[in-house]
Amino acid sequence: MASTTAPASTGLDQNPFFAPSPLPLRAPPFDRIRDEHYLPALHEGMRAHLAEVRAIATQAASPTFQNTIEALERSGELLTRVGKVFFNLTESTTNPAIQQMQREVAPQLAAHQDAIWLDASLFARIETVFARRTDRRGPEQQRLVERYHGNFVRNGARLDGPAQTRLRALNEQLSTLTTKFQEHLLADTKACAVLVADEQQLAGLDPSALSAAADAATAAGHPGQYLLTLQLPTSQGVLASLHDRTTRQRVFEASTARGSRGNAHDTRALVLDIARLRAERAGLLGFSNHAAYTLADQMAGTPEAVARMLASMTTAIVGKAKAEAAELQAHLDATQPGTELAPWDWAFVAEQVRKARLQFDEAAVRQYFELESVLQHGVFFMARELYGITLRERKDLPVYHEDVRVFDVFEADGSQLGLFYADYYARPSKRGGAWMDQFVDQSGLLGTKPVVVNVMNVCKPGAGQPTLLSFDEVTTLFHEFGHAVHGLFSKVHHPLLSGTAVPRDFVEFPSQFHEDFAFDPRVLARCAKHHRTGEPLPQELVGTIRAARRFGQGFASLEYLAAAQLDLAWHTLAPGAEVADVAQYEVAALEKAGVAFDLVPPRYRSCYFAHIWPGGYGAGYYAYLWSEALAADAFAGVMEHGGMERANGQRFRDAVLSRGFTEEPMRLFTAFRGRELDTTALLARRGLL
């Protein structure tokens, strides 16, 4: 049951969460928010929300859409307001106080949600409305009723008393364990950073990266040395540049050791417990495993469908990766006789081969992609050309960290669409990776406009140095902005169906769709200029970059495929199945799926697979490939009709970006594309044809 702790000494008049924000579009008043405000607001939010729900469930009036479903949509305003800020900051700028609060409140929130899902009188009202859902009901209202009913059933509303009691316990345990995993991974990622004393061991890094490593070492208490901090994936970006093989090995082994070093941050026991408890919960709810439970509510539908999709590409991808390995080994034989290719060599040797074959130099290409130029003249230019929107920075709104920036988003007619927060630089208090989230969701019912945030982990350069991006980081900038416009363009009445509240295997479709606009000639002409000379990116380099993006797709596809198979293996465990050892289970799962290849480890190993344990992608990591097929085909359709033009952007906005989850996702796709999905464009995009 939710905590009934009353607001503490901060008081209603002192705690900024207890009233709607007075700032434009209800943007969070970060200048007034202190750590001590979170728990009182969360506790009072749960108490108030539960009281609102009980009033809905026990009212004397007969159940209607308005007094039951729509009333639920209006409930929990305070809890939503504080939760949106708190859980954003647990990932983007956490600290020991926030982590302690997260540990305390996670099981309370799980219990609070169960108190709603498992309220028999409330579910009886929902069932009554559900039975009459087609009575004079518009499409969005009918969809909303179906989603509410389905969510309650999926969360145990039809279980008997003992089963509901066990479900509550499982949910509390899982919320605690996933929070611990997040904390352990953040701590061990920080602890595994590689300290280097001799600058010669960092030969190959550009001045900006070297300066950042020196600043990181100084901040960590090692002045005069260099600290190579780790990113979330197995393969670290610096491995492509470091000449020193020993340093490369140190970085690779530090990356793959995270969570499995037998220290206080070891995550192996957490992995086993989370997988076991998820399987038990799935069985309790009538499913054969957690993947079956999760995928029943996704586009894919079943684990078998996902397995077939992954298997259909395995032979081609593994063959491509092994051919690439042979090519890299041949290069080593010619340049360093007697050296056997190792996993920590792959990125570096591949970069040498790519340079030789394509005359491509990643470090040289970086000089043309300065962050501010890519943002203003690339991403924002694309937004104006496709959708007619403009973004203007404002300095008057408070932010949660000095690196965060805020932009007004305006429609072509000058009206305000929303707010866009940009948080691009890495820091020790931020989890790895890149993502989009929202501080305020769009809703016609609540009269709210979207306030969205994009987060990345670009290495912050030393003082006076430019922020230079790899082309992968450039496309990530476009990718995350694709998520942002999915939230910004939402034109939905009810919060449950708004914006990015869509299945995992559909939510990556709009983001991946926007990646290819980074190659648009008009975009490159404006944003790709040498940061010192202003010289435009040579035209011949554009084709080289495109070819370089396809180069190494065997490696990129296999590391992703292996991670997706690991996710599926953990989440197709049957209830009661026991796994004794994480590493042994990994090896067996990869071999069974036909993707075991020592030179290409999974993009994430189980012990640092943040996506699937605390990150919401459990049994859903396949979604990136599923969505990429949609994105590649949709982008091909745009190119067939003139490319980056307003008419195409408006069609995509109307058919997909504005619709939220008001209709089945595949119908939204086919309405835009004009036909069923064809995966040929995906294979072409990855150079696998």
C-alpha cells in the first residue's frame, strides 16, 4: 500500500511540487527544487492519488466513460508532476541523496500502483464501461477504454486473492532490484574508468579527447594524468583511435568486466533474481514466460515472431562479420606479422582498413561536425524544412544542470508548440547512452503542451576546445530529435495515449526515420563546415561517409543481434527455471542462437545491460531492428516523393507523429507508406543486400 506520510517540514507553501509550475507550459522550476522536496511530494502524491481513485471506485453513480475512465485520466496530478522530474534526474544528474530516495520510494510506488490495478471495485466499473465501449464512442475514446481494460487485466485484476498478494510482493521486489542494478552499474562504470599516466599511451586521440581525459583525471583527484571514462556499450569509442594495444586491451577489459568483478557493485546476483522473479510473475499472470507476457502487448505479438525475425538474418550477419574478421586479420598479417586479431583490436584495425579502402579518416571527418553547427544548421534546419517549426533558445528558464539548454518550439504561424531541453554532455552523474523523455506530456484533456528533453553523452571538451562529433554522434543527435518531435507533435486528447506512449517496437520508428536526414545534401551544406576554416565538407567525403557507415555492418549487426538474443534468452526462462551462473548462461544462449563469436561480443553483456533490467526494454531489445525496418521503408517512401519537403513532413506528422497510441501502430505505418512493410530498404540501409 502507498505510504500515507504527510508533507514534511518543507510544507505546502515551500515545496514547489505542491502547486502547478507558474513557468511557461508548466516547465519545472528547477531553481526552486531541492533534494528535500522529492520525498514529501512523492508521498503526498501517492496519498492524494489513491484518495482520488478510491472516490472514483466507490461513487454511487453508475459507471460511465466520464466518471470512471476520464476521471482516472485526470487523477494523480501531483504524483505525475514530481515523478516526471524525479525519475528524469535519477538518470541524468543523480547523487547519493537521490539514489537513497529512489531506493526508498521504488517499492512504495510499486505497491501504490498495485493498489490501483488490483482494486476490485474499480475494475468492476472499468469492465462495465468496457462492455459498452462501442456505444456512441469516438475512436480515441473506444481505444482508451480498451487500453485501460487491457492494462488492468495484464496487471492482475482478474487474479484471486492469494495470487494478487504474491503479485504485489513480486512487483515490490522487482522495483527494488532494478533500482539497485541501476545504482550498481553507474558506480561500477565510474570505478572501471581507465587511468593512464603516460600521454604516449594515448597516442591517436585528438586534442579535444586528450584534454577531456586530462580534465576527467583532475576531477577524479589524479592531476597530471588521464582518465578514460566508459560509455554504456561494450565497444568503447576510443578503441578506434588508440594506437597503444595495451591501452586498448585495458579499456576493453574494463568495459566487459563491469558488474562482474566480485565487488560491492557486482550485478550478477541482481540479474539472476530479476530474471527469476519476472518469469514467476509472468506465470502468475497466465503466460509461459516474461517475453510472452511483454510481447503480447507489442507489435511483434510473440517471442516466436521475434525469434523468427532475428533468425532470418543470422546467417547473413554472422557470415558478414566473419568475412570482416578475415579482412582485418589479413591487414594485421601485412602490417604487424604474428599479431592475432583480438576483440580490443577490432575497432582500431577496422578504422585502418576503412581509411585505406575508402580514404576515410574519422578524426578528419570530426573537424567538420561541431556540435552547435550540427544542432542549429542541421537538426533545427531539418525541423524547419520538414515541419515548418522553429526553435529559439531562451535563457530565462531554470535548468537542472549548467550544461542543459532550453528552446522554445514555434509552429509556422508563430504559436508555441512546446519546449525542448537539450542535455548533451557526459558527466559521472549521468547514465550512459542517449534518450528522450518528457517533463510535461501533451494532453487536450488536461490542457497541457509538451515539454521534452533530449539527453546524450558527448564527451565535453577541455576549456577553449570545440565539441567535435563523430558521424555516429551526428546521427544520434538526429535520432533523439526524432523522439522529441514524436512527443512535440502529439495531438491527442487523453494522456494515456499521448506522444511516445506506444509499443517499444514502434517508438524507435520515428527516431530512426530521422537519422537519414543527416545525409541530406542541404543539411550537410549548412552544418558540415570545418570548425577552424569554415571550409564546407568536401563533396567526395559525403559518399565516403555513406560508404563508411555501411563498412563494418557485419560487426555492428552482429553485436546488436547477440544482445537481442541475450535479452530473449533471459526472458524466455520458464517460471521456476534456475540459472546457476550468468557467464555460462550467456555463452550457452549465444551458441544456441548461432551468434557466438569471440571477436564480436554482444553490444551489452548481461551484467551491464541497462536497457533490459532497469531500462524498460526487457524482452524488447529486438525493437530497434524491428523499428529500423519500418524507418528504412518509410524513408525510402519519402525519397520517392521529393525527400526533405514540407508536404512529406506534414504527411508523416499527420499519419504518425501526432497520433500517439490512438490506433494500432502497423495501421499508422501502412497509412503513411500506402502499403505493407517491405524489409528490402532495411537490408540496403545496412549494406547487407
